[in-house]
Amino acid sequence: IATIMSINQVGPTDESAERDLPPPPIVEVPGVRVDEDVDPMSTSFLFRLWTLPCFRDSTLTGVASGFSVGVLRALRTRNGRKGLDVFVGLSAVVSGVSWVYCRANYRQERERAEAMVALALDPPPPPGTIDEVEI
């Protein structure tokens, strides 16, 4: 019993010591941008997937197209299993492609909005001011 007690006492015995640790550093990879709407170190987004941009639209697009083609396949072959296979596969593919396309548009719109805000906050100087140089 003494051995078990000494093994259990190794390490921090107070939970506050574990909470005081700094968060792990976020590694930035050149050319890869992490969106601000998803924390890369947290899994809490799994419980609020429908609030992520483009998730709902891409999922519904994939399910609708997969269902449509899957039903047609099941009716044509008279085999529900083949229709279900087509439904699952096509839903995944169309959802993925739709997600990538929607996120690309989302990022472009956000960059355009950021540029517009930056322009509104720091407008260019009016023509004929000192900043303008004629050659």
C-alpha cells in the first residue's frame, strides 16, 4: 500500500498547477492561413458545426444531391443497397467540393471587406496635395 501511495503522489497534487500552464504555442505554416472563426486548439466547434460558415449550405447541398441520385439509382437497379451506396458516396463528395468552393468565396469576400474597411479608415490623399509628386 505504501508503494501505491508514493506512486500516486508523484507529480502535481493540486489541480491549479495544471491550470496555470501556458497554452501550447500555435505553429504557423507559411502559406496556410488559419481562420479566426475556428480555434485550432479547441474541439468545441464540433458541438456547434451549424454555426460555422458554409457548413450548413455545403452539407445540405451534398445530402440533397446524394439523395436525388441515390433514389434514381435505387429505382433504376431495383436494389436499395446500390442506391444507398450512391447516396453516401455522392453526399460526401458533393459536400466536400461545395465546402471548398464556399470557403474560397467566403475568404475572398472577407478580404474584400477588410480592404474596404482599411480604405474607409485610411482614405487616399486628395489630388494636388504634397504627397503627390509629378514627374
